[in-house]
Amino acid sequence: MNVQAWTFTLVAITFALYIGVAVWSRANTTRDFYVAGKGVPPLANGMATAADWMSAASFISMAGLIAFLGYDGSVYLMGWTGGYVLLALLLAPYLRKFGRYTVPDFVGDRYYSKTARVVAVVCAIFISFTYVAGQMRGVGIVFSRFLEVPIEWGVAIGMAIVFFYAVLGGMKGITYTQVAQYCVLIFAYMVPAIFLSILITGNPVPQLGLGGADLVSGEYLLDRLDGLHEQLGFAAYTDGSKSTLDVFAITAALMVGTAGLPHVIIRFYTVPRVRDARVSAGWALLFIAILYTTAPAVAVFARTNLLNTVSEQPYEAVPEWFTTWENTDLIAYEDHNGDGLIQFVGPSAVDVSGQPVENELTIDRDIMVLANPEIAGLPAWVVGLVAAGGLAAALSTAAGLLLVVSSAISHDLLKGVFRPGISERGELVWARISAAFAVVLAGYLGINPPGFVAQVVAFAFGLAAASFFPAIILGIFSRRMNREGAVAGMISGIVFTAAYIIYFNYLNPAANTADNWFLGISPEGIGFVGMLINFVVAGIVSRSTAAPPEEVGRLVERIRVPKGSGPAHEVSA
Amino acid sequence: MPSPPSVRPGYWAANLRYLGILLSIWFLVSFGCGILFADALNGFRFPGTGFKVGFWFAQQGAIYAFLVLIFVYVRLMNRLDREYGVEEE
């Protein structure tokens, strides 16, 4: 069977699996729909959280990003895992004890304010939509490249699948399909990684292969890559080119942003007990870490393979994968010096006589993971498997995000603000309608992506870091924090972060260089500063306004202690 | 809303102490070894591997440490909950 036949077969089998799981686990009550009846075992929740969290960006783009950024790529590795420590230690157990269904529920109750709740709803919807558009785009790319259907059809098929299990199954359906999707995506990620590690270093564990010696030269792989980089005029792979402060700020913004993302937080509402919330954050990080510690190895293997395969090779003799990706415009070659060879070089490259050499090859970073098995000449079924894994990653994250949008509309806005008297059955109908509406809108955004999806994702993290994270932390750890402080903090954090990102990305992109940045911190890392501003403003404003009412003090006392988290103490829906 | 269960004083303080210690380690392995001191640590290598120490912390070690931290916290808190009689049924 060829690559396309394998891809069709594997994608069809996995889709059938997801639909089967969804039918088996559909939701009957709002409690099922929003939080899977709070009956998800911690290990399963950990797996579902891992699939929920690892998006098309983690699966498809991250290793490629690291391959191109070298050490600087560490911001994603530490940033997207370190947030789980914050979640497990500072957020998950307390939010589980609080009970209820959504992040705006907590913000609204803790700060006894509909305004705070509405601010939280708007943030949750904005963050989730920006994210979900990227997922749908990922689905479209995989379909168009491997199944050779137009991107629009790819998105439409992806929408149909998500529609089916998110609308029917709610959180319960999503949780168990995410468990299946995790298994598919991790298998699809590890198989080529292990193949590559054996081929290049002889060690079947990619995490160790990364530190191992290259089988051909006997040199350490990382040293060899640093050497190749120097020769070709790139910055050394194991050093970075970003400033230390910027690396610090980006890592911090991603960590804190992770801990503030509503679709991740909401997963910790689904387990039976507080102690389950703590341990399921650990399981989630374990399942995530399997991929995240493999990614830097995949990056190094891919980078080495790429340099060996294309550098100074005649364009006439490029392998088949090169031409296929060229057809999708994700690889472009321009023979500047007319020698028919591919010069793939960095900014400081010079030839033997000391003349600068121009780079002739541009490669989209997103294709590294997808092209990797072909570059290494792995069997066709591995290529098909990677396509199915990319789809699993994109669909599982999309479903989790759509649920946040749906619950924000039906639960937080409709029941929480506009129609408090709505019946259980009515709310469930509205939850399904808003999930359906969200799927269709996400699909539209996937087909007609706003031209700024990449920056918008940084925006989502910055926003989550500057808004939700401080508001929730202060709500748990400071009894004195009141409505005025929290709202002022959230608004100043969001306004500062949004203004900085909008200024440098849209209003004055020409000025978007390190010299003009505040303390040399890039828009990607500014959410960290926004978070600090939020904390400071909230502290000052709360000290100079009235203390929160007494029942809020009791609420804070209650969430700090695990005992009594059972259904008896829950506020009924 | 039910009134909060009466808990012997010390439970919350012990929790905060654990958080302080564990989050200091969290900061040290990632922001410390992986970022602030990465250049200095890159002068050293793990023997028998190609890993420079700073680079390894940034791309591998910090993640392993995060995992250990969470599971240590889970154990500590489960013990503390039992000590103070606030564990769930």
C-alpha cells in the first residue's frame, strides 16, 4: 500500500473509534455535559487532559520550531510543562473543591459580581476561539497534504466529526474520545521518533539518543549539529540568540498562561475528589512529558537529517518528499547563484574566499514533523500514522475548546446572567445549540483564517496569564482580595498586554524589534509583565476599598480544605 | 452554603510551607538552571553524553523535575490531610 492508502485506512479506523466511543458515552444531564458527571477516574482524566492540552501546535509544529530555534526553543518545552506544577499546587485542588462547572463560575462567585463574571466569560470565549481556529487549520493542512482533498473539505470533515461527539456527548463524550485520541497521538509520535533514534544513534530511547553519538561519525550528535551550524553560518544549536530576560519572560508567560487556560482548568472539575484533582495533574504532566521530552530529540534528528539531505545537493536530484511539499508551497527553492546546488545557510555564512553566501531554501517550520518520516525514508504506514496522530491532536483540543465556548454561553451567560430560571432540560438544549454554533464558527475560521493566527495564539496565552491566573490565585490565597481589586487587576493586566501586542503586531509592525521592546521583552513574553501589573494593581486597589462580605471569607475557608467535596456540598445546577 | 468545617490551625500554614519549598525548586530547575545559569552550566557536561548541563536542564531535566515535584506534593498533601483529619471519604 502507498502512503495515501495507508493514511486513508488509518484515519478512517481512528475516526470510527472516536465515533464509537462518543456513542457509548453520551451525556444525559447538564452535569454530564459540563463536567462528565464528576466521575472521571484520575488516570483517565490525566490522559484526557494531555490530549486536550496537546494541540496541533504541540504535535505538528513544536519539534519543527525547536529544530529551527535550537536552545531558544526551550521556552516552549519548559513553558508548556511548568504550568502544570502551578496547576497542581496552586489551582486544581481548590477549584475542584469549589465545585460548579466553569472558570467564570468561580470568578463570579468569589468576587460576588456579575461584572467580574462577564469579564471572565468574554476572556474565556476569546481565548478559546483564537485557539480553535488554529486547530481547524491544522486539520485542513493534514487533510490537504496526505489525502489530497481541498483544505475546505478537510475542515468540513473535521467539523462533522467534532460536531458529532461534542454536541452529542458534551464533556463526557469528549473525555473518553480524548483518552482514545491520546493513545493514537502518542503512538503516532513515538513510532517515528524511535525509528529515527535507532537509525541515527543506535539507541531506541529518543531522550537518550539526543545525548548519544552519531553512528556514522562517532561524534556526539549535539556537537556535530553545533559544528554543522557553525559551518553553515547559523547560530550554534545549543546556544540561543534571544536575550536571557526575553527567554525568562516568554517561559514565564507560557507557564502562567497554561495554568490560566479555561479548557485546561475545566478538566479538573471532572474528577470525583480533591485528591484526584491533585494527582490527575501529575498524570497529565506525565503523559505530556512523554511527548515533550521526545520533541527536542525529534528536532535534533530532523535538523541533522535535513542538513545532510539538502545542503549543497543538486536541485535536480532532490528526493520525492521535497517535490511534494514544494507543491504545497511549504518548501521554496530559488537558485540565486545559478550553480544548481541547494545552499541552505544561516545569516553569517561565508564561502572559502570569505564572500557572504545567500540562502536559497525556505522551509516552513510546520512541516518538519510531518515530513520527518519521509526524509528518513521510513515505511509508508508510519507516514500515514503521523497524519492520523496530527488529526487526533487537533480534534481533541478543538473539542475541549468548543465545550468551553458552549458552557460559557449556555451556563455563564444564559443561566448565570440572563435567564437564571431556565430548566435543566432547557439549559442542556442550549448547551447543545451553542456547541453546534461554536463548531460551525470555528470551521468558518479554519477555512478563512484571520491572517494572524500565529500571533493570536501568543495573544491567548498573554491574556490568560494577565487575567485569569492572578484573579484565581488571589481568590484562593488572599482572603482580603475583593471585587474592586480583582476587576481592576484583570482589566489593567488585559489592557496593558493587549495594547502591547496590538501595537507591535498590527499598528507598528516595523518597530517590532528588540531595541524598541520594553526592557527587551517581546510581545510573546509580555503577558508575564501583564500578570505582574495585575497582581500589583489588585493588591493596591483591594487595600483601599471595602473588605469582601463575610460569606466570601467562608467560601475561601471552605475551598482550602479537601473534606466535604462530595455531591452533598455542591451548589445544585 | 454549609459552614466551613473546623480545622485545627496549622493545616494551611503547613500547606503554604510545602508550596514555598516545592515552588523554589520549580523555579531553580527551570528559570535557574535552564535559563539564568544556563550559560555557566553549559561549561559542564554529563559524562558519557553529548549533553551540556544547561541545555539539558532547559530541554529535558526541568520537565522531569516538574513531574517529581507534583507527585511529591500529592504524597505530602495526602499525608497532611490524614494528619489533620480533613481527607475525603
